[in-house]
Amino acid sequence: MWSKHTLYSFAGGNDGVDPYGGVVLDAAGSLYGVTSLGALGYGTVYELSQSNGSWTETILHAFQYSDGSNPIGSLIADAARNLYGATAGGGSAHQGTMFELSQPGNWTFQTLYNFPSYSTGAQPAGGLVFDTAGNLYGTTLNGGANNGGTVFKLAPSNGNWMRTDLHDFSVSDGTTPNGSLIFDSHGNLYGTAQVGGAPSDSCYSGCGTVWEITP
């Protein structure tokens, strides 16, 4: 029989408020996630580590708006245990950021990409996914050519990350994509859009879609 246990209760303030998204587990059994608020008011990245049956929280980064605000998607980790995520706001253009927390030793925070404008896609909020070449893929809730959100690819290039837009959503094929993404064995990308699609009696503007993007 399954039993539920509360591992940690957030207290607000510097501790973090409103944990969004899921958590990622490392080989040592520590958990990593984000809170959308708390600390300086713009959210945190935290670690929960276990010792003698109790869990201790460590704030790895407190966002300052200039480097991002309101992270609300799950983190992902690469093979070197570096963490990657997105913020739905903040950054140099106020449209959100992509970030990395790297090891070894003390965690080092780096903003990988500032989303430059609403018109090209804004507010990345869903989960990220890597392809086999180390490129990152994600979605923006809003913006893009049709104001319905976008699917994007970020590729490392000479120390920078270059963005390619893969799709601009419209009401007819779904809007507000905010879920996690997955690849199949052929490199096809799958995700969901919260609203849009074919209208129905229940949803005049559509009740949402599941979509696929093929290379």
C-alpha cells in the first residue's frame, strides 16, 4: 500500500514560495526544483538533501529579475549533473530567460538566453528536453507570429546559445503550450497546448491539443 509523506514544507520569504513543476533526482538521492516566488520575490532554485531521515533545503539561486523571474517549469539535468530551466519573466527584455546551474564544486549560475521580444515568443513556462546532440527544446506560453506561443530550439554555438523557432501556434492548432516535451526514437517532438484546436460545445475556442513536430 502506498503511503504519502511530506518531505519539506516551504515557509516563504527566503525559503521560497509556490513550488511549480516537478523535481529532478540525482544519483545521490537529492531533489532539485524551483519556486515561482520567494527570496527576492522572483523565485528560487532549491536542493533538498536527505540525512538521517530528515530533509534539508539549500537555496542554490535566488532570482533577481535581471537574470529571470518566476520559474514555473521543471528542471532537467545533463550527464554532468548540471541543471537547466526557464523563467517565465524577467531578463534583459522582460520576456523570460533560459538558465544553467553548473557543477562541480559550488553551484554556478549562468543565464544562457534572454528571450528578446514578445513577437518572437515570450514566457517560457513548460518543461525542457535535450536531444541526443545536446540541443535544448521548449515552448513559450505567449507571443510568436500568431500570439499563441511557440516551440523553440536552443543550440550551443561558440559559447552562446542560438535560438530557432520550430512552430508558431494559432487558435486552430492550439495555443498556450505549457506542458513537458518528449522525443521518440525517431527524433519527433511531442507536447500539448492548453487551449485551442477544433471548437466544441464545451470550448468555443477549442479545448486544447496534443501535437507532434517532425524534423
